[in-house]
Amino acid sequence: MSQKAPTLCCPICQSPLPLGPDGKTLTDATKKLLPFCSARCQLVDLSNWLGERYTVPGESTDSPAPEQPEA
Ligand SMILES: [Zn+2]
């Protein structure tokens, strides 16, 4: 039986995840970042969905003036 290691690709940059010295298993550093290839791509994904979450569809025509209590 030949065991074929699944090729994992980063969902952000689509590049194959870096493998350890044996060429089959992911390094511990990579495992921590799964399924991303690098901390950078992890950040990109995070900001992607944070951006979606915080983006309010539509335009706000009037901006509510923040109340500033004056002493
Ligand atoms: Zn990547």
C-alpha cells in the first residue's frame, strides 16, 4: 500500500503548504497556522472576514453626532 500525503493548499494564496524535512508531514509551525501557509495569510483571512462582518451594507447618509458632554 502506498500512502499518499494529501496536498494541502493555502486557501488564501493557493500555494502548497510547506512541509517538514521529510517532505511528508507539516512542521509544527505550519500546523499551528493551518490551513494557512503562513501567519501572513492567516492575517489576510482574518481581516477578510472581519471586514465583511463590520462592513454595513448600504450608505449611511447622516452621521450621528457623538454627544460630547461639556463640563
Ligand atoms: Zn498562503
